[in-house]
Amino acid sequence: MIRWPTVLNATGYFILALTGVLALTTLIAYFLDTADIAPLVSATITSGGLAGFLVLVFRGPVREFSHREGILLVLITWVSFSALGALPFYFSGFVDSFTDSFFESISGFTTTGATILVDIEALPRGLLLWRSLTHWIGGMGIILLGIAILPLIGTGGMELYRSEFSGAKSEKLAPRVAETALALWRLYVAFSLAQYIALRLAGMDSFEAVCHTFSTMATGGFSTRNASIEAFNSPAIEAIIIVFMLIAGISFTRHYRLLVERRPRSFFGDQEVQFYLGLLASGTLAIAIVLTLNSHQPLEAVRVALFQVVSIMTTTGFASADFELWAPFAQLLLLALMFAGGCTGSTAGGLKVARLFLLFRVVGREFRRMVERRGVFSVRLNQEAVSENTIQSLLNLVYLAFLINFSACMALTAVGVDVLTAIAAVAASMFNIGPGLGSVGPTENYAHMPVLAKWVLSFCMLAGRLEFYTVLIIFTRSFWRK
Amino acid sequence: MRMTPLRQSNFGCILQFWMRILILGGGAVGASVARRLIREKNEIVIVEGSEEQCAQLEDTLDAKIVQGNAASIGTLKRAGLSEADMLIAVTNSDEANILGCLIAQAHANVEIKVARLRTHEVGLWRSLCGGELLNIDLVIHPDEETAERIQRVVGLPGISDIREFAEGKVSLVGMNLAADSWLVGKSMEDLRKSGPPSNTLVAMLFRGNQVIIPRGDDQLRAGDHVYIVATTDQVSDTFTFMGVEAAERVKRVFIVGGKQIGIEVALRLEGKGVQVKLFERDLARCKRISELVKDTVVVHADGTDQMTLVEENIEGIDAYLALTGDDEDNIISSLLSKRLGARKAIALVNRLDFLPMAQLLGINSIFSSRLVIVDRILQFVRKGHILSVTTFRQEEAEAIELIADAGTKSIGKTLKELHLPHGAIVGGISRPSGEVLIPRGDSVIQAGDRVLLFCLEGLVPELESAFIAGSGRAKA
């Protein structure tokens, strides 16, 4: 049984938190002396009204959430955040339709970074700030933030935590969910501060430094410039962004072990981290070689290859060069890296490196089983055996990802999108990257996509961010059965 | 008295005191204890072996769950042994519990350690556990604890349970009200007028699924399960007043089931000169038991069988104790024994959800080893000025013992003026001078008094703030 009042009441509190953020943005926008803060004000009022309505109408004792209520709470919160976050764009008049506004907003919260804006620089600074802020909030997780700051979640919090934060099962930083969430958010804020200072030192102005910090740490990809990072043409800024993208793509539990607990071995000895860095290095090398053979100077090739590989694999989606001009092999390699994504427990999307690593191991075990008929082999990650249940759910997840991927591609081509664009757009949305190939490449945008395609892609973004199960389960009949 | 480690939470701006407690074994006892301690804002880490059980705990408790062997150094390190203030070892294996405590002592010097042991050699282990090597603060033996509780009520047909508080100076007596009791239909006010022994008070009423902390106009009904507080030295007067006839001497008792708890009870009763018959179905087990007991007659027969019971002359026995490992057998055979003429039936029921139902069926008293253990552990876990917390039924009501602090609003007022929340009652006051009283509306609490409170679940924080200085939710 689902107790709707309980779910909606809790959603109300989350929206109340969003209202607070919107109000803060409005205030900052006012001091940035943006001429027009009316759209932000209207959005704040709408959001506040909805929050007040939900909190007051469904008032009741705070209860523990059941499994299903937890899933619904997560979904409703994400969708309502995306819808309310779309309002500033919609009210501003810079975006024509609600579809486009919603696309921009959900692309922000899911840290995808795909945009429908043709001329980003035309937007007032208040809206640009809001755009980057959606990334930052969604990066570490809306629900995780809620668990950390709203005292309403006790038992059942784990359920919510798991639905949003990948790989949370194995390691909890503190016995209490709320404290774990708080520790993760603290770390996130600390990194963001560090990046902001670094960008300022590299000569970026404070407004753009804030926006790019938000986009980088969340592995989002919204920039304040039409030409993305290429516009700055500064090796220092690129280097800083590369470093912080790398950091954001590594599990925050690992960062906690390294920086708070000072256990470097737990960080550098982690097979996922090693595999992640290895993949990045070999991807960069391969692309740099291809670029050198074709057109670039070797040093220049390494610089653009490194930036692009890190940007794509961490699912950030910043561009420092138009990779659509590169050799087809390099482009395909980038597409492949989109699937890999960052580490579990990071702000990055994608299938996640640890899963990929385990997949290799599972396949390897299958081969060994074929040779040694009676042999018993276990799959291990970091010297610890991975249970058959985990392997099973891993295989299911990968299968599900490909199934949705393929269905979404079919849907896109059905409304007239070409094959390359469809494949790249779906991958870029689902794995929360942003720019794709074809007509949605790094110098283009999603504005020209058919309306239906935009909704399909919005769905993909959310499905990818919440790792498929949470979104798809509500379409099963058994979920609604008593 | 040992200082209890206190920590100040850095969570939010709320000032709270808590401990980090490591629980070994996430079975029924481990999970129950954890649930309670989490509610009291402690940080809990549970080490559990079964993957399935771990997943279950992960879903239901706001605690860190570590899967692994409780006797492994690696696992305990992973569970954060070095940061733990307290270790509670309640796995199914004695060996693992002792090893866990050993590791905690040798490796991390964990300050407080509690272990459950099931071995019948627990007496020998106690001295070893208390020594330098293990330094375990509390060794609990479920059968021993339960046997102790059973023994207290064997000779009192109307009484279902007796518990002691305030270092034994205050007793809490549970009884089922039979339809012919003179108390039926009386309100609290009537009782007061009819002049009970001065130190007696009705503290709690369990009626069906309801829990009532009675006020002046609440009436007693047939079938109610009533808890009465009395000073221990006057408890027999209270029995007389309540119309409970204590058998002058318990003569004959049947025990069914030759598990350790059965043997434990038999040994205690035969020591008091009671004729005990112990029924056990397994012959080899019977032989083994006969080597342990002195005067008890070990009968190789099914003690839940009507024919057997009649043959063995059940009519008129003082108590029938159903202590097999099977809850259903225990419940049914207790009912049977009542019909066959046993004056009192006592059943061991381990499934917690059976407890309220079994009580309604008319079994005189019901004990669950699990609850007994959980109670014992929770009484031991001390937090600041709260000396113990005991739970009743499925945690619907609690008894708290605490020391009233100077300067709190409870001091120097009569209980009437104090306006405790509805659903809470002061059941006993023990003064540092040694004086013990069961309070009336005009009693006054003084600083340093040890106060026994009864309340409904969830009122604890409110009461805490009334009696304990600096508790509750002070802004840091």
C-alpha cells in the first residue's frame, strides 16, 4: 500500500528546500544587477506556493517510508524539481516553449549539460547562474541533500540514498545515513571552493568561475559561453578543469578515505580508480596519436585529446575543440567512452567503471569455466569476492541500459532524426554527457530536435541519472499491486 | 561507578549525547537492541554473517551493516572497532562472542563489553570473562535470566511477572485480572479509597492491543493485564490486597522440554524442595539430564500429551511450565494443562508477535528469552543520568529509571503540580538516604532522587527534559 499523503508531504519539504535555493539565486541575481529578475521571482513564488500547499495540506506525523514510497518520493521529487527549475527559463521569454525549458532544466539537474539554447551568451547572468546551479544541486544529488539537511528521514533513508547514489551499498561513511550524506556534501563543497579559487587565480572572472565550478564538480557541462571552454583559449583554465573533472569522476567515498581518513592506500589501491585512470590514459594516448597522424602538432594533440577524453568519460561534456572535425576513429572512441562513464559514487554518469571492470571479469570467468569444467571461480573486486546476486543485478542493469538505449534510438529515428545523431544523442543524454555527434555535436545544440524527441531524451536523462531501475519500476504492474 | 562515555554529536546544531555501539550478530536480539539504541540517538554498527540478513537489516535500520565473521579481526576493524565505545556480542555462537570481546579488549581496548553466552558452563566462564584478559562487563545467559524470572512467579498463580527496580527495592508485579476478582469494575479512585497498603500503585494496564497509563477515573476490567508497583518489602501485603493467594509452599511442578532452560528451572526449584517432574522425549537426553539433577524425576515421555499428563497425575499441580523449543507446542500444551487442573501455566514463547495473543488466551505467564535478553542489555546500556530503560509488550510502554537533577522543573513540586504528560506516571522514588516510597499526588521529588517512571512509547525525550539538566534539544 502506498500512503500518498506521506509521500507528498515529504516531497513538499524537498520543494521547500528548492524554493530556498531559488530565492537565494534571485537575491544574487539582483546584486549582479541583472536588469530582469522577474522570471526568477515568479518561479520562487510558484515553487514556494506548491511547497506550502504540499506541506500544509498533507500534514501528518513523519513516518518511515516503505520501499515503494521511497521510490515514488525520489521520482516525484526529481520530476518536480525539473519542472519547477524550468520556470525561470520559461518565464524569461528566452526559451519559446515549456518543452524546451523542461529539457534545459532536467538536463541541468541530471548533470547532462545538453542545451536547447542557440545563443547562451544572450541570457541574463541570473539565468546563467541558475542554469549552472541546477547542475551543482543535481550532481551530488537532490535526495542526498535532502537526507543531509531535512530531519524527516530516518529509517528508509537508506532506500532513498541507494536510489540516487551509485555503489552505496558496500560502503557507508558513517553509521547514520544522514551523517554519511552530510560528509559527502561537505567534501563536495570543499572541492568546489578549491576549484573556484583555482579558476580565479587562472584569471577567470568571479561569475564565470562560479558557473564553471558548478558545472565541473557536478560533471554537468553547461558553460556560460557559446564555444564552451574553447572560448577562453587558456591552457591554465583547461588544466584546472581537467583536474577537477578527474576528481569529480572518482568516488567520493575514496576521496573521503584519502583526504579525511588519510588512508592513501585505500584510494590508490582501489582497482576502480586504477582502471579509471588507465582507461583515461590509454584513450588520450590513442586519440593523440590519431590526431598527430592527421593534422595536429603532437603537443597540441595531447592537450585537446586529454581535455576531450576526460570531459567525455567523466560525462561532463565541456568542449575545448570541435571533435566532429576529428578522424572517425577518434570520434567513435569518444562515443565508446561515453558508455564507460566515471566511478561509482562519483557525480559522473555512464555505466560506471567498476561495472565495466566486473563485466570483463565475469566474461573472463566464463572462459575459464569453459576450460576447467569443474572449476569454481569467484569474481573479485579489490580482493573481495563479489556475490552472485550483485553480478546478476549488474548484468541486468547493462542489459536494461542497452534495451532503453536501443528503444530510444528507434523512437528518435521514428520522428525523423538521422541514425548517427540519434545514437549519439541518446548515449549523450542517458549517460548524462551532453554534446553528441551528428547534428548535436559540441558546436551545435538540441534546439532543432522534434518535440517528441526532446521528451524521449528528457526521460533518458532521468533514467540514466537514477540508474534505470528506479524510473522503470513504476511502469511494472507489480509495483502498483497491493 | 564507571564513567559512561559521552560524545557530542556534530550533526546539525543539535546537541546530543550518544555512543558508538558495535553489535555482533544481527539476529532477533541484535536487531531489537539496535532498533532501541538507534531511537535513543546512538550510532550503531552491526556485524552479521548472513548476506540475506544483512540486506534485511540494511533496509530496516539506520545503521551501518558489515557483513562478515564476528570473530575475525579484519571484519571488526572494518566495522570500526577502534572508534567503538561499547561492544554487544549476541551472535549465535558463544565462541564468536568471546573472541569478539577478546579482539575488542586486546586490539582496541573498547571500554564496555557485553556478551551473551549459552553454554551451561556460564558460571565458570563468568570469572574468566570478568578478568584482565577479556574484561567483559556483563555476561548474559538467556536461560539463566529467564529461569530466574520464571522461578519468581511459579508459586503465585495470579501473577504473571515480577521485575525489580531501584536495586531491588521496588518491585513491579504483573497480573491478569480474572473475571471473579474483586478488583474488576473498580476505578483507581476506588482503589485509593479502599486503602491498599500505603506503598502500592497501579502503573500500567494492557487491555487487548491497548496500553493505558491509568488515571483516577480509569476502571479495571476482567481480562486486563495489570502492572502494579510496590516496595519490595511490602509486596506480600500487596498480593493479599489484590486477592492473590500465594501458595504457602509450591509442592509439585511439571516441566516440559529438557532443553537447558528446563534444566535450569528444575535445578532452582528442586533446591527449594519442590517436587519436579521433567518431561523429555529424547531418551539419550533424558539420561544426560538425570546425571545433572538431584531430586527431579526425569520422565521419558511427551509432556504435551493428554494421556501422559493424566497418568502422571497433573491434577492439582502448582505449575505447568511449557519450555520446549516449539512456541506452538508450548502455547497449546499450557492451555491443555489448565484444563486438566494445573493451577498455573507458564509458557516460553519466542516469536514476539505471538506474545499479545498468547496472553489473551489465558496462559498465566509468558516469557520470551529474546525479550528477557533485550531488556537486560538495554538496562545495562546507561546514558547519562538515565539508569535503565525497560520495555513492555512490543515496545509500546517503557519503564525508565533516572536520577532527578537539581534545577530541573521536576524538583520541589508535588507530582500534581508537575503536570506530567498524559500517558506518564511516577511509579517509585528512591532517596539517597535509603528511603523508598511509592508516590502519591502530594509527594515531592528532591534533587538526587532515583525516580522510576512509566510511560507510553515516545514520551521519553519529554520526560528526560523534565528531570535531567541539559538534556533534550538544546541549541548548541
